[in-house]
Amino acid sequence: MRRWILGKPPGGDRNGVFPVTQVSHVMIATPYLLYLGHSTDPADIKTSRGLAVFRPEICVGEYRHDDCTLTLDLPRMDFAAARAAGAKTLVLGIANAGGKLGDALIVDALAALEAGLDIASGLHQRLNAEPRLAEAAARLGRKLHDVREPRPDIPIGNGKPRAGRRLLTVGTDCSVGKMYTTLCLARALEKRGVTADFRATGQTGILIAGDGVPLDAVIADFISGAIEQISPARSDDGWDLIEGQGSLYHPSFAGVSMGLIHGAQPEALVLCHDPVRPHMRGLPHYKLPGIGDCIEANLRAARLTSANVRMVGIALNTSAMPEAEAAALCARTEAEFGLPTSDPYRFGVETILDRLLGVEAAVPAAVQTA
């Protein structure tokens, strides 16, 4: 059975434009053909899925093999058909252990180049470092885009207080919906007439927004500085919505999460959580932390550079749950922790924004000081 993983964004249809900014120095030609390949795990196609959800207007179709059990509900195309339909770039929007290209992926990428498509990838292994792809691209006059290539002028973070309003999404684990939550918050703020800018920190977000920093490719000493760089001081009373990465409780990625928290100097945090996940992603020997413990740990870490930081909401990824059960869980979680709780993509983020903007009563003292 093929698994459908698209739905209707809260407050709009699939063709709604989210508040993202395209910048001219990112020269990745659109429209895109989204690559699913041989994937069977929904978590492995989060880049392709994110583009299909948040930038459907620049996605003409999907490429998948017969053994792929997933779909983005886009037209299935081969490379020639996609090129004829106007596609300019094949986005290798998949993830795998170690971020390797692999022989099967390289064969597909070579075929796409021959069909007249550029290639964009967020994998750790660089397209330009693979001789077969580099030779083919040079011969055919095609471009290879490695999204996980950080800019060369990232400074070391200094922690100096800077003006502006910033919200950071954090998580109990990696891949629990931090990017989705951040984008939904940005879109909802814009609908309220509040200036909001999405600050991408991962390859999917960068492809959606057209700018950002691939934080997991930044040398550790420069992580906080990279975040200071992409969310500089601002005086327009607008918000920077900063996409979180990893989790303070994930042994593999906690270092990235900590540097991100310190560089963000967030005024507000939103905690993201997958309530049906049995263990930390990729680490079956580590159980998920409790929500309360995670709230406390993130607030404590954030206070190093933002003394008055507050938790303003909890975002649950309930995509694997029936709607009634998901709504009941949100209500129970909100009652337990005294924080607005929602599945941002499924139910919207209005109650979280009310708390953020002070529409509701102040955050309970027990939560502020956790």
C-alpha cells in the first residue's frame, strides 16, 4: 500500500504561498523535480516532502522507482518527461545514514544530467566530489548544487546582546517537526500582519526559503556565530523564526542544538515532540526524554545568552494518530504543562501565537522558571 503524506495546510490550500524569501545569490533553477528514489521510510524523504508542502508552486513532479512505497501526491515523471514539463533541477530530497550518495543514486543523477536537468543535493557527500557527476556536469554544461556548503565568512559567536525579537523551535528528538512548526508560525504571524522571517538552518529549509545556513556542516566553534549571522539585530519589531536542529537529549546531535540555542538568543521557545516515537531516532538504546525535563533543559541552556527567555508552546507531531485522538492528546498536554499545545500543521498555531504576542495571560510562573 502506498502511503500518502500530504495534506491541507492549516488556513489554506496546498497552493498557498508561505512567507519565505528567495535570494538571488542562490542560483538553483526552478521548477524542481523531487527525487524519492527507492525510499520506503517517510522520514527519509523529508526534504522532498517539505518542498512539496511549503513550495508546491515550484514542484512539477516526483521521481520514484517501482519499489518506492511513498508518494508526495505529485505527478510521477521520468527525467525526460519532467524536462519537457519545464523542470530545471532534480532535487535529491532524501536522507540516509551518513548522507552518502550511493551507486544507485549516482546512476539516477547521471541520467537526469543527460536529460538536461541540474542537480541539487543536501547530502553530506558532495555532488562535486563525485568524479562521475563532476565529469558529466562539465561535459553537458549542467550545474551541481551542494546545499550543505556553508558560506566561508562565518564568525565565531560572541554572545553580545542584540536587538530584535527571535523565536527558536527546540525538540525532544531530531526530526520531530521543528521546521514545519517554524514555517507554520511564520505564516500565521504574517497573516496577523506581523513581520516574520523564517531563518533556515537545514538543507530542506534552505531550499524552501532560498537562504540560510546548513548548520550540521558548520565547524563546531562557529555554530553560534552562524546563527548570529543569519539572525542579526533588527529594530522593526518583526520576528526572526529560527529553525531548530537536533535535541539537547540526542547524544549524536546535542552539540549542534546547544550552539544553536546560544547563537539564537531567543526571546521565546516552542518545544516540538513526536508522541508515538518509541526511542531517540537512530538510537534504540536511548529513550525519549520527558516533555517537562526537556522544557527545563532548554530554558536553562537558553538563559546563557537570553536571561528572560520563555517557553510559549508545545508542538506535537500527531501525523500518525487519528484526528480525535490527536486533539485529545493536545488538550491533555496543554493542561499538564500550562502551555498552548497543538499540531501546527494539522490544527494551526493560533493559541501559541496568542501566548507569544501576549494576547493571553502571562506564562505561568512554574513554566517560566522551570
